[in-house]
Amino acid sequence: MQLEFGKNPGEAAEIILSVGEYLDRLNLALGAEAGFVQGEVTEFKESHKWVSFTLKDKDVAAVLKCVCAIYTFRRMGVALEDGMLVKVYGKPSVSKGWGSLGLWVESIEPMGEGSLKKAYELLVKKLTAEGLFARKRELPEFISRIGVISSRDGVVLQDLRKNLAKLGMSIKFVHTQVEGAGAAPGILRAIRYFSPLRQGFAGQAQHDNEVDVVVIIRGGGSLESLQAFNNEEVARALFSLPIPVIAGIGHDVDAPIASLVADAEGSTPTAVAHIINDTWSPLVLGLPQLTKELERGMEGVMSDLKQKVALLEQKMFSYFTRIFRSFDQMLARLARGTDAIGSRLKVIKEQISRAEGLFAIADPMHNLRLGYSITMTGGKVVKKRGDVKMGDTLETRLADGSVKSKVQ
């Protein structure tokens, strides 16, 4: 059905719509009027489901009711309060329940230095109460793998690289917009990228290459240009990273909330590089001192060793001197013993020679060879006549044999 407006009822076919149908058609037409609206916040209210406020135009005394789902509002990361000047984006709609025109808000951005300052102060107060600024984790020693979140446009990355010590450090860089409130979604994606465990394709968990620290940097700027770094969702995402965070977001007056949440903070990329370099100080500065101490220790050890070696040499010299002396004494004793044995052997030889002469004289065979004989009977030597009797068998031994005979 179509309803043509601007004509008299009699000039068009009569079409009757219900209130709901009419509002649906009206909201469909109003949807094309989505856009940005600027005004002062009044009547700000927040519940567990909705956020509502009124935008007021002081110049013409005009007001516009605004409403936003609480999860959408929290995702924006902006703190609101009555009196703040903001720019919102939304779609106009007429509520069926109330029949009133309002704006369904999709984004909110504080406008003007005063409103930005107020939003900053409100969020600082809120996050301070929750303890997000109190936790400061120690940076790991010897940082070598650095995750960097920044824009490739500009010189901050070059400044960081130039001032890092030449210690084999590697940088994994993620580019994102860093200017204005619209930069927050990109910064959030970059932070999630460096989370050690993130969701991959088909819902599967996948591990990213680990980094030792995450660095978020940009050049200085106005409070308006730094809105993304004063965003509540960005602050909470940085706080939730299990990896230590270093912020290098320069600002002369108020430190960006991202810097307050970070575990360490430097005003410039150069200062951030020095913070990272300092994690190597125990080695870079301590190594020469350790080398000197090691050298002194080695000198002391060598000196003690030389003394011990010299003492050992003395002991060995004394020991071998005693051994050689004992050996000489043993040789002298051996020589004397040899001489004594030689003399004794000579005496024994003479004694044996005399004994041999006596044995030769006393040898029965000697006498037998001289013509003597030995007569035996019953195994006994016959020495006299009475040693034999008639019938005995006698055996007479001669030099060349024996003769047997019988007594008759």
C-alpha cells in the first residue's frame, strides 16, 4: 500500500493504517535521515539495559531525546555527564510505546576541550576506583621480541627503531589509525592480535607468535586527537593483556588513559626505546664489571694455584730426593750383600771341594777299584767269621759286579 501525503482526502483513495503500521512507515522514511547531531547532554541516565539522555541546542531551545543500548554505550568507551558537548551518530525513530521522536545512538564523541576534559576526568575516576592504574607489572629482562601498535604514517616507528640498542631485537608491527575517536576500533583489533591466544578460523584457538612486550605509540597531540587513547574499552583491553605494555603517547598536560593503564610509560618513542634498552642493563652494564671480577677471580685462583704448584714441587723434590737417597743406600747394601754372598760362596765352594775329596776317599767303589771287595749275606756286610754259617749264600761285590757263593 502507498499513502500519498500533501493531498486532500478526497483526492486519493482512502487508506486506513493502524498506528503501528503508520509508525513503521514513518520510521522507514526516517531511516534515511541517519546522521550526526551535535548538542549539550542533559538528563543523562544509565541502567543495566539502556542509556538515555537529551541533546539540547541552546541557540534555538531545541531538544532531541537519545537512547542507546548499554552494551553499545560501553563499547564506545566514553564517559558522559550532563553539560558535556557531544557529537552523536544515530537514526531517528518514533517510539511506538510513547509516540515520541528520538535518536537511536550508534556513536558518541565529546566535542570541545571542556567536554573532552570532563569525559577524561570521569573515566579516570571510574578506572582508578577499579584499580586499573594501580597494577604495574615488571618488564621482562632482555626484551628481544617487541609488538608495536601504531600508524605507519609518521616517524614514531622509525624513531623507535633508531634508538633501540643493537642487540638483535625484532619488531612485529601492526598498523592502525591513531588519530581521533574513530581510531579506537582499529586499536582494539591490534591489541587483540597480540593476545597470546585468540580465535582463529572456524572458532579454533590459535597461538600468535609470542612477543615479550607490547608497545603502543604515537606522537603527541591535542586532547581531541587523543580520544582513542582515552577510550574505556581500549583501556580495559590493554589491562587484560597478559603481556606487559609500554605506552609512548606524548601529551604535555594530562597523561592519556592508555598510558595510565600501561605497565611502563615514556613520553616519546625514543623514551620507550630507552625503557626497552634498560632491560638489558644487567648484561650490557654488568658484563664488563662481571668480566673484571672474573679476571680478578682468575688471577687469584692462578696465584693460589702457582703457590700450590710451587709447594708441590718442593714436596716432590724432597720426596724424590729421599727416594734416590734410599735407592743409593739400597744399592750400597746390595753391593755389600753381593760381595758377602760372593765371599760366602767361595768358602762354600772350598768346603764342597774338600767334602768331595773326602767323599771320593770314603766312596766304597774307590776301594773296590783298588782290588778290595765287600761280602754280604742276608743284606748285611760280613765283617768276621762268625757272621756266616754253613749253608749261607754269600754275595761278594767287586768293582765291576758281584759274585754269589754258598758256604759248605
